[in-house]
Amino acid sequence: MSITDITFLFVFLPIALCTYVFKPALQKYLLLLLSLFFYACGSPRYFFLFMVAVGINIIFGVFIEKFRERNLGKIFLITGCVLNIAVLFYYKYYNFTVLNLNRALHTSFEAKQLLIPLGISFFVFKAISYLVDIYTQKIDVGKNPVYAALYLSFFGQIASGPICRYGKFYEVYEENRDKREIFAEIANGGYRFTIGFIKKVLIANVLGHVTTEVFALDPSDATRSILWLGSLCYSLQLYYDFSGYSDMAIGIGEMFGIHCSENFDYPYMTKSISEFWRRWHISLSSWFRDYIYFPLGGSRVESHVRLYINLLVVWLLTGIWHGANWNFIAWGLIYFILIAFEKTTNLPKRLKNPIYKMIYQAGCLLIINFQWVIFNATSLHHGVSYIKYMFLGGGDTVWNHRAFILLQEYGVIIFTAVLFAIPIVPWLQKWKLKTRARTMSVNVGMTVIMAGLFVWALSFVVAGQNNPFMYANF
């Protein structure tokens, strides 16, 4: 069951919202049961494993808090982190490791037919943050383990994040909140959910028709026009797919009083590569910053060599986290080189001429687009070949005609996607606040437009035109 399914929208979510009719003491238990049911529907094969993983992390959290003043607490922390990483490695990286060992050492280790458990990458990172924050005394376990279980299994974030911290969940359902506050949160959360739903179904899914067709081509047979079109559409598709999911997940959390931080901040408005990663998948970037980069010393180290090593570790792990394939590793290492270059040269801060800054910004967006090509390629060779023929391609001219047809068919969606990748909505919100009459008219207009778009998107889902979320693969 996905959060864009009809069953979720009109059966599961309304039932979950009905938990508000019960006393606050019961709400967290009911929400936990619903979250476990959601996981069982999405990944029944690994439901028992998931339950065991949740239980083990809760137990280790208790032991870490009890013994953190002694060395035993550190031992429990390390053991808990190793166990989480071991599970992630086995299901996500075992076959990749075996295949590469066989190729390098001419061995014959047997690969296994393993399905990746639902949301395992996000679960492991949330579990590690939970254990580490207990050890560093940023959070307390509390008397009731249901809070930790709900944090690790909450249905709104189990599939693809965002990677929220435990403090956002702790004791939310012990509070006797005012009914007006609850209804306001449901309304605001529902509006945010609707925005994400529209992004996913009406923009990301539609752009997916173009990217699926183009990336299935042999780059050497294609023309430059269709390859550039495919790369642009994929950059936009991935943004609207994942930011749409994040909006929906944040909206679901807000409906239940759980307020998570933003996960995207108009990343294609970036002026540098480093800034891009402060705007894209913010919860993942902040996780690596807080639990890998800072413990290694961050940028406050005595030598540049140590700084580059810290950056290398972070970006190598970022690439590996995204998938068991060499193109993801290369993707992460390229970002390491680019960010290390910016730190060394102090670009773009040292650029004083506005024209040079604009050129640098355009160059960054171009590089990010190439990086998404590598990210989406079936292999590193495929990604490099795709980029090569974006410049050198001369293939069958029939593909120029096909690119023109695709632009005619999807041009409005592409233009809309580009338009709303810039902060038009925040500008509109500032404009409407200048007068009460303007605020009311804009609010009414936006409500009508959003309702119409939601119904339109819903018709796509009913018709079976609903692709899985792209980051669910990671």
C-alpha cells in the first residue's frame, strides 16, 4: 500500500484520523498498530524482521541510557549501530559485494535472490540517530517504549523518510491538545499532503513517460536533442517525485501533531554545488552532517588533508547509501570532488562580478543535471555514454522528430515543472499578506484550484496511472 493509493486515501488515512476520537492515552497505541499494519501490507515478507529490528533498537536504547555513564553504554551503542548496518548491508549490498569479489578474485561465492525490505535505508538511519542521541543525552528513552516504536514505524515516513529525529515524536500523544488546534493541524496537514499528491501524480508521473522512453534508448543511436530532453525531464521528475513525497509525509505527520523539518528548499535555485545539498534532501544531508561529518571533526580540523578525508568519507557513504551500484559510488565521489573544489577555491563567494556569478550558477545546474544522468543510468558505463552523446550524438534523425513530438505532448508539463521549481509560491504568499481582502481572495482562489487539481490527479490514480515513488528504491 502506497500513500497515493485509493485504499490509503479513502480507507486507511480516515481510519487513522479517527484515533482522535479516543483519549490521548490510547491514540499512540492505535497509531502504532496502524503503522505496523501499513508495513505488513507493504512488505509482508519482512514484517517479522521489522518487528524484531524495532524491538532490538528499543532494548538497546534502554541499555545505552542505563549504562551510558560507563564504558558499557558505549559498547551497547556500537553493537546496536553495527547490528543495524549489518542488516542494511545484507539486504542491500550483499549481492553487489559478492559479484565484485567474484570478478576481482575469481571466486565463486553464490549471490542470493533478496528483496529489499520496505524503507530499510531510512529505518536504519533513524534507528542509529535514536541510539546516538540517547548516548549523547540529547533525548531520553522515557518510560513508555511505544514512543520509540512509533518513531521507528510511523506509516507516514517509513517508506522514504524524511529522516526526522526522535524528539519530534516523543510525548506528542500525552498532550491534551485543544480541539481547534487539532482541526487546524489536520487542515494544514491535508493541504500540504494535497500539494505533494499533485506534484507526484500530475508532474512527476507524467514526466516519467519521457524519461522512461529516453533512458531506454542506446545513447549512441539517439540524437543530442532527445538526450538533452530526457536529462532535463529526469532532473525535474526526480525533484517533483521526491519533494512531492516529502510534502505528503510532512503533511501526514502534521495531521497527527508531528512537525518535521522541511526536506526541500527550491534546490534548483542554488548558486553552488555545496548550497544545492543544503537545499536537496535536507534530512539526509543533516543526518550525514550530524552523525558522520561532525564526529570526524567536520571542517574544524587542523589540516586540509583531514578535511578532505572527512568529505570523502561522507560522500562515499552518501553514494553507497543510494544504491549498490558503481554509478552511485561514482556519483558520490564526483560530488566530493566538486565540494572539495569549492572549499579550496572559496567559490562562488570570491566572485564579485554578477555576470560571473550567473555563469557559475548555470555551470552548477549543468553539472547537477549530468550527475542525475549518472544517478539514473543502469550502469556507470551507460551514464558516461549518455553524457558523451549529449554532446557528440548524431544518431538516427528520427529521434529529432520524436523529441519534437514529445515536446508538443509534454511541453506544458515541462514548462510548469520549470516554473514551479522557482519560489513563485513564497512570493505569492508575501504578496497576498499586504491586505486582508487580497489574502482572502487568494486563499479562496488557491483552495478552488487545489481542489480541482486534486480531483484531476485522483482521476489518474483511479485510471491506474500511478508510478511507485522513485526514492522507495533507495
